[in-house]
Amino acid sequence: GTLFTDVASTKAKIAAALDGTLPRGCRFLGSHPLAGGEKTGPSYSDPNLFEGRVTVLTPTSQTSADDFDALEEFWSSLGSVVIQMAPEEHDRALAETSHFPHMLAALLAGMLPEPYFRLTGTGFLDTTRIAAGDVEMWTQICMQNRRNLLEVCRKFGERLRHLASALEKGDAPAVQQILTLGKKNRDALGS
């Protein structure tokens, strides 16, 4: 039979909808390689795109061990490190590690007044690079995972209010604590 793999954001409801409704002999196993860039098209292809990158497989109760093994072997053969997550856990995690950072980059880039364009340095450009991604694709991703993305927005709003309050009060230790935690977590991720 045919084995389908979804290389975009795997949604639990899509997996559930596909489980048991695909034509006979077809099976579904969500697969999400965490690799790529903001530029699209064949001229930006990279033969080592998946080398050392994580690919998440999201099996359901309907997934056979053979299908899982076949896709794990496929992604591993491309150099990917395969991990397994429940579809719902994948969606929560990607809202925080991918979807919200993309939207934050878009918001930051979008609020920059044109007279300041020439004043941007590498920090701004590094922070907003992903905002140059495919708008249609990212709209779909955000709409499909909006519940989880909204939760991350709320959490970020609380952190932003905490920073604003610290700045308003002139509370340097609170600002330093925010910066220290951010540096600690970013340093732990490596380069």
C-alpha cells in the first residue's frame, strides 16, 4: 500500500480525520522535518538540508510499527535525527518553537518605520530573517494551530507586561533577570 507523510505541520485533528478514512491500503503517519529556510524554490535547494536536523514523527493509535520503522529509516537515511511525539504535543511545542517566533519576527519587522530601515544592523536582521518566509504558507500554519499559538501569545503578553512594568519602575534587577534567563536558555541551544 501507499504510505503518506505530511511534511508540514501535523495536526491532531487531520491525523484523526485521516485515520480510518483513507482508501484501502493507504496509511497516514505525520512527519515534520525541522529544517528549511525562509527562501523557497529549487534554486535554494540544499542536498544536506536534513543533515543533523530533527524530524518529528507523530504516530497515532492506528499507526503500524512497520510504517513507523519505514519512515524512521527514510528520514534517518537523509541524515535526520528522528524523534516521536503525539500529534497534540507536536502542535503545542511547534507553536512555541516555530509558529510564535515567526509571528514575532513578522510583527517586529512590520512595525519598523521606513525611515529607520537604514539603521538596522545584524541584530535586527537576524531577529527578523524568518519574517521573509512564504506568507500564504505561514497564514495556513497559524490558522491550523491557532489555539496553541494563542496560548503562547497570552504567555508572551504576560512576560512583555512584566518587562514593561520593570522598565516603568526602573527595576534594573528585574530587567537583568529577564536578560539572564534569556541568555542562559539561548546559550544552552548552541550556535
